[in-house]
Amino acid sequence: MSSVATFGSGCFWCTEACFQQLRGVESVVSGYCGGEKPNPTYHQVCTGQTGHAEVIQVTFDPDEISYADLLNAFFKTHDPTTLNRQGNDVGTQYRSAIFWHDESQRKLAEAYVKELDEAGVFGAPIVTQICEACEFFPAEDYHQSYYQQNSAEGYCQFVIVPKLKKFQLEFADKLRDRS
């Protein structure tokens, strides 16, 4: 039986491309969560006025990949110590957020953040929001599987490719078989 996880870690194009590589991940949908406006558009979310974050919603097989593994991937694919910013992307829509779907996810996320903070892994306090999942709105079609469809584009080459290479090294034992 599949489970769902929802993460906000800056630009959803980057995060989506990484999570799509993981064995046990059945689908990754880019979208918006955490705001007030129903059915927001990308342009509305970019204003910072909707309250939504750019997120990915991951459907996964917990028999193949655990929620803890997904949390690990989440924290390794962005800087959870910068408030409302990832690289050049600035605004509340780029905030670091975990939207939990059940008490087990909430407890694991809170414990993971506490463990990382106590160990000083990031050298600064983690500012990731841990919130109950609310309505998820899929982003427009052109945002879905963005890297797969636009890998030659400049943004993909200069931002996503280096992140993917690092991710593939870090998670080599968790990647889909490419044969």
C-alpha cells in the first residue's frame, strides 16, 4: 500500500528531479501547499501573497523506501537553515517545510530535526516548518517532470545537474536500477 509525503525545499524542479531517482518512489508531483488561495497559479504563488510553498508530493512504497529515508533525502537536497530562501530563490514560497500526513510522520520529522540540530549538522538552527498536511494543488503541467523534459535548458544545466550529481553520489544505494 502506498504512502504520501509532502516536502517544500525551494524550487520544486530541483527537488522533483532528485526524488524521481529514488527506488520505491512511485510518483512525484510538483505543486503548492500551505496557503489560503484555492487553486493557485504559479504566477500567483510567485507573488508571495497566497501563503503557499512550492512543494513536491511524493507517493512511495514504504516497503521499498522508508519515510525516514525520504526525510534524509529532503534534508540533503536543500539548506534548511535559511528562512524563505534557497539560493537565488527568495520568498515564503521557497520556505523549507514538511507537511506531515499522519502522526507517525510528524513524530519522525520532529525527532529528525531535533537530532540534526543537536548534532550541529548544518552549523545553524534548522528553520524547517513542520505542519499538518493541507490541501495540495498540483502545479501547471509544464512544471511536471521539468528536468526530464527540459534537461538541456540553462537552469537545468547550471542548477539541477550539479544537485543531481551530488544526490546520486549520496544516495547511490537508494537509486532506481537504470539497466
